[in-house]
Amino acid sequence: MSNPFREDLVSRSRPESCTVVIFGATGDLTHRKLIPALYNLAIDGELPSNVKIVGFARRDKSDEVFREGLKELNKDVSRSGHNDEIWNDFEQTVHYHQSEFQDLDGYKRLADRLDAIDTERGSKGNRLFYIASAPEFFDDILQNLKDAGLNNAAKGAWARVIVEKPFGTDLATAQHLNQVVNNTFEEKDTYRIDHYLGKETAQNIMVLRFANAIFEPLWNSRYIEQIQITCSEHLGMEGGRGGYYDTAGAMRDMVQNHLLQLLSLVAMEPPTDLSADGVRDEKVKVIRSLRQWDTPELVAENVVRAQYTAGHIHGKSVVGYCEEDRVDPESNTEAYVAVRCMVDTWRWSGVPFYVRMGKRLPKKATEISVHFKSAPNVLFNAIPGASDEGNVLVIRIQPDEGISLRMVSKLPGTSLRLEPVKMDFHYSTSFGKGSPEAYERLLLDSMAGDATLFARRDEVEEAWKFVDHIEQAWHAEENQPPMAEFTAGSWGPEEAEDLLAKDGNTWRRL
Amino acid sequence: MTDSENMALGTPVEVANIEKELYKLWEADEARTNASLMNFAVYSEEKGSLAKNSDIVRKITREHACRAILVGIDKQAKEKTVSAWITAHCHLAHGQKSVCCEQIAFHLTGRSTGRFRNTIFANLQSDLPLILWWQGDLSNMFSEGLYRRINRLVIDSSDWKNPIDSFKLMSEAWGDKKSLVIQDLAWTRTYNYRLAVAALYDDPMAAESLPTTQKIKVVANPKHRFSALLMVAWYCDLAGWQPSQDLVDDGDLNGSYRFEKKNGELVDVEVKYDDESMPISKFEVISDSVEICISRNKGDDLLHHLLKCSKHTLDTHGQADSIDGAELVTNQLSRGGKNSLYKRIFPKFLDLV
Ligand SMILES: NC(=O)c1ccc[n+]([C@@H]2O[C@H](COP(=O)([O-])OP(=O)(O)OC[C@H]3O[C@@H](n4cnc5c(N)ncnc54)[C@H](OP(=O)(O)O)[C@@H]3O)[C@@H](O)[C@H]2O)c1
């Protein structure tokens, strides 16, 4: 039965009422991101009524104790503050279910419990399973969900699964995982989270490109010289992160998922429509068109990996990567990576996409910069001393979300001096109100069955294919491309500068 | 104008020098960013409105960067004068950068009041949309030359002393300019009630019960009669019902109305007014198997949502609409949109009025 009263209240597909089951509910992700996101949706009146949340984890806890812990953290991190009265209503919808991930009986009890919830509130039995556990448990959880029959939705209802990153550690594990997921849930019911896609500016890349008539005609190799995607972090391995990070590295942790997703949004062809598959069909073509760096020589030529050595950040001295807590002193894992990508399509022929990610860089920022070709070397550009810098369009993903355009202007004065100036648009100051957290948007989309902002199976596997060649060269017995070094607090190793210098380019200064 | 009113409006300037003076204002302090996404004009014929509106605009600019243009009109004054002031409303963004919006205030008296339209147009930031908040009844100053050039008109029909004339002018404006977006704060005040109704009908039992609806009861404050009637018109339109031939209004302040479902069955709607009530304090739908009630206690900033059916009960709270004018306008500006649903139900609403 459709609900006529939703008309005109929200311009998006309508999220449907459901029970959200979170696996790993006593963990950090649930406390810091998932519950605050659901609570903020409730405050904004966006959460469908009748949504129930069941947290699944190992520790023995009552509903009350579980709720109390969630409440404490929500007070600290909730985007729009904490209101006791709304929380009191909200927490009534939250329950705790104690079980080991490996214990089938726990899932059977869960199934009974979910049925009881549906009977009690008269709902049709939509279920959203959110796997917020470490990846080694994915197999167990998915298999047990299947064995307990929880993957089969009741008639007229749906059962969907959201899977957190990391989605595999290489192509083989990702394929295995995809197989396990798709043994239990159909691809259309599988939502692989990449929270970068939930960010306002990431969504705005498509709007900027396809809703404004002025950019698309210039968006090709004829006018664009190069594109850079930078994700820099000032943090190192604080809070015990070293343990996980040292097994992953910058390439697997950030490039394979977030940065290649951003690259595909920037480079994709206009989709035929805005349906989830319409958009993802075009995105995956980009990843598929990446030239493969599949020999150690090509990797050495086009990719730079590095670790930081001791240095200073924000006035404080910090240790080098190999001296970090929980990092192997002999570690061969990169904390910095720069890749020169070539997208072999008609549109991008000859345009390098430089992607870099690093820890312990001077500041925290994720930005995409599109560098246009310089104007011809006549008229103003022929004046001695004229800057030959082209226009640069910058899309800032975080923290200060916005868009800026650099262009050349005449300096005031009687002589003719030209200098670059910047036109700047900041989300926060222009729209005043804060953007919703990425998880809010993504949770609602999954309740609405809209998978546009989630990674599809082929996207994930194609991205791993690209990354695997590089990882294999790095970990080969012989001929390994070297591991470069840079001082913590600097903008990365010399080798990364050389990577661009070969093309006559330089990294943009952020 | 009193001294304190003058103070609130900032620096007095010559009308001819406004742009120059604004430029000086920005030059004086480099740490500030001048932000603007729209021209936001506020028109009022009420005495002392300029200082009050300057305060309201200060609140609105926290969320909506704009160039604000305030116009205060005194038609009765004998003397013909035009005075102007400029100021900037600044707010800290993320505790660091100061983001400012400029404001120009005009006071027009006597026969100068006729110049108000050109006064607004001469001081707009080019290419940005113009939103006009017209306070009070629409008067003969609300002319075609004005509304043809604005993108969005904000009004509050609850404040109108002579609603029939104003609604007529409004309909004419819509007739002349189909793309004009009109945002009535009486409609904005129903937003969270509508959201609550929509949320409760997400429940499959509630959705199934819609065809068996028998009665609707609304309790509202008499000052907010139009909000109550807009809510009724909205509900009945989306449910697919038509006003019945034997639509009755018993002449009493309280109203009873009758709607006809597609199958010919009748639904009674009862609107009761209570001076102590919040703008709307109750919206109740009774059907064969389900009862839906959304209510708001006096002074509360939350709505109570209740759904009762044979198998289960749903009892929660949600946000209520603000009673503060500045906040209502802020929320309305954030929602944007074409407000086409309001336009669609408007004829049904006028029938009820
Ligand atoms: N934290 C973030 O901000 C973030 C961001 C992006 C992605 N992720 C990903 O999300 C996943 C979860 O991260 P997290 O930081 O929340 O991890 P976490 O804090 O270590 O939480 C792990 C959760 O798994 C449960 N668990 C572990 N072994 C179990 C077992 N055998 N049976 C039942 N429950 C078991 C734990 O329950 P007990 O406490 O009861 O043992 C706990 O609830 C990871 O894959 C991570 O990479 C996290």
C-alpha cells in the first residue's frame, strides 16, 4: 500500500520501515557513526517510523546497558546535539542481542526475535543487516545468516546487507567475499559502503559536471592537462591503528576504494539516467580503462611508495613509521603512495591522473584539482615574466567542502602584471547549515533501495585488479621497486615530485 | 524614528552613495568574508518594523548568506523622505572565519513610498535570486511590476486583517506569473505535522486503514485558522477526497466540513479553536481499525505521534515547527523547492476559507 502523504516532503526515493541489525554493535563504528547517524535522522524526521535497531555482539549486556553506552557517546558526537526526550523515544527502538558470530544458534534466536518484533509492531518484515565487524568474520556471519534463513525475506518484504570496508585485501579475497555475499544475498540487495560517496562534495561532482553547461564541453584531453587527487592526513598510527594499517597500507586502505571512486566520478561519461546501475555502469568503465601497471618496471615508473621518518607536525615531534606503536620495525608497508594513472578512453587520452595519499603530511585534506591547459603563448602570455599557469578547478571533499577556480587577472597598476586569483565557494559559509554525515545519507539510501552511492561488485573487483599488479610488484621476491622516505610533516618524498616532473608537471600546493 | 531604531540599522548613508559606502565597509576589515547566495528583501508598512526586521535578518543570516534589503513604509506621513542605512551581520563560521552579510535599510515616507519598488531593484546583487518577504496584508503596492521580478514571495496569511482581498491579489499574481513561488508561513507552520502524518502512514496498517477513514478532528489556535485549514485541505487532497456538496460551515467560529471519498462515502472534518492552543495542537484521524493522533502541548517544542491499531501501538515524539517567525523563514528558505503542492491544494483551501 503506497503512502500518498509523502508527496513533496522529500525529493528522494522513500526509505522504508525496517529492522536494522548491526553485527559488531559494541564496536567503535556503531557508537561513533551508525547510532548517531540513525538518531540524527530521527531528529530530522527522516527516519521512517517503526524502524527498530538490534545490536549483535559477543559481550553479555542488557538492552539498558547497551543503550546507556550508546547515549554517552551520542552526547559527544551527534551532529545536531542531544535531546533527552527524543533520545528516550529513540532508544526504545534499540535492542541488544548477545551471540558469537560463529554460533548458528544465536542467529536462530535472532530470527525468532525479529519475527516477534514484526508481529508486535505489525510490520511486514523488512530487514537491513549491517556488517560492522572485522573482515575475518564476514564469512561466518553471512553463512550463518543463510543457515538461519534470515536472507530470505517474507513475501512483499526485503532483506538487504550492508558491508563495511575493507572489502577484501586483494582481488582473490574480494572475489571470495563477493561470492560469499552473493551466496547469501542477491547483488541487488548488497550495499558495499564507501563513505566517501556519501559526502556532499562527492555527490556534487556529478551535479557540477552534468547540471552546469559550462564544464562538460571542456572536460576532456583537449582542454585538460592533468588531474590530481590528493588525500593527505596529518595523523600517524595513533590509538593502536598501526596494527591494522601495517597489514594494509595506503594503497589498500584508501586508494583501492575511496580515491578510485573519486577518480571514476571525475572521469566518467554522462550516464544515460540517474539510476543506480546507470551511474555505476559508467563508473566501472573508467576503472576498467585504467592502464595496468603490470610489470615491476611499469610500477617503478608510475608508482611511488614511501614511509615517513621522524619529523615534526603542528610543532610536535613525531616518530617515523617503523617506530610507531604496533608497526613492524622491519615493515615493508607504505604510509604514502603516489600513482600516475592513465585512463585509456577517447576523452582522456594522454591526460595523467595523479593520485596520492599519505599519512603524516602537513594537513588533513582531500581534494581533486583539474588543471586546464594554458592559454596559447601569444598576447598576454607572451609578455616577459607572464605566468603560464593555467586555470585550476579545485573540488574540496574535506574538511572545508567547496569549489574554487583559479584564473589569471591583471594586477592593479599602470604596468601590465598578471597574477593568479581565486574564486572560491565554501559550502559551510554559503549554505550556513551543516551537511548531514555521510552515514546518514547512506543508511537512508539503503532503506530506500537506492544503491547509487554504493560500490557494485564489478567496481570493487576491477579496482582490486588494478591495485593487485602494484602490490604484487612491491612484494615480489626480486626486482622490488624501492620504498622511498620522507620526513614526517613534509609533503612527501622527492621521488613523488620526480614522478610528475617527468611529465613536466608539479604537485599542487594545498 | 527613535535613536535606538537608528542605532540598530547601522550607519546612515546617502541613497546615492550606498554601493560606495558598502565597499568602504568591507575595505575596513580584511578578516571578514562577504557571503551572499540571494537578495532577501523584507517589506513592512508597520511602524517600527525596520529595527525589528534587522534583528530578524541577523538571525536568518546565520544560516542563509544574503544581501538583505529592508523597506519600511509610512504612507500616512506628510513629508516625502527617503532615508537609508547600511550595516553588516557577522557570524563566526567554525569558530574562526567571520562571515558577513550586508544589509541596506530604507525608510520611505509620504509620497516617496511609491518609489519603493525601484529602491529595491536599484540595490540588488546581480544574478542572485530575489526573495521578498512581504509582511502584513498585500496592498496596492504589491503590483505586477514588482512580482514579475521576484523569484520567491514569503507571506504570512495568519497575519492578514483582510484575507479575502489579499488571497485575491495572490491568486492574480499566480495567474500572471506561473513560476512565482509563494511560501505562506501559515503553510510552513504545518510542516512537521505533515511530516508526522506521512511517517505514521508508513505503517502498513495505517496505510490500509486510509480508505475506511470516518472522521478528522483538528484543534488549533484561532489566530492560526489558516494553518488548520491548510492542513485539512492537504490531507484530503492527498487522500483523494473532494469537498462534498453538502459541505457545511455552521457559521460558528468552529468549523465542520464534509469530504467525499471516491466511493461516495463521506468523511466529517471538525476544526475546533481554542485561544490556549498552540498554532495547531491536535490532528486526529479516526478510521475503522486505526487511530492516528498528532498533538502538541502548550509550550512544547516536540510533537507527540500516536498510532493505535488492533495489533500494535506506536508512541513517539518528533520535532515541532517553531513559533518564532525568523526561524520559520529560515527553515522555509532551507527547504527551498517550488512549493507546488501548496499551489495545488490552494483552491481546496480557499473553499474551506
Ligand atoms: N571505526 C570506524 O570508524 C570505521 C570506519 C570505517 C570502517 N570501519 C570498519 O568497520 C568494522 C568494525 O570496526 P570497529 O572499529 O567498530 O571495530 P571494533 O571497535 O573492534 O568492534 C568490533 C565488534 O565486533 C564484535 N565481535 C568481535 N568478535 C566477535 C565474535 N566472535 N562474536 C561476536 N561479536 C564479535 C565486538 O563485540 P564485543 O565487544 O562484544 O567483543 C565489537 O562489537 C571494521 O571492519 C572496520 O575496518 C570502521
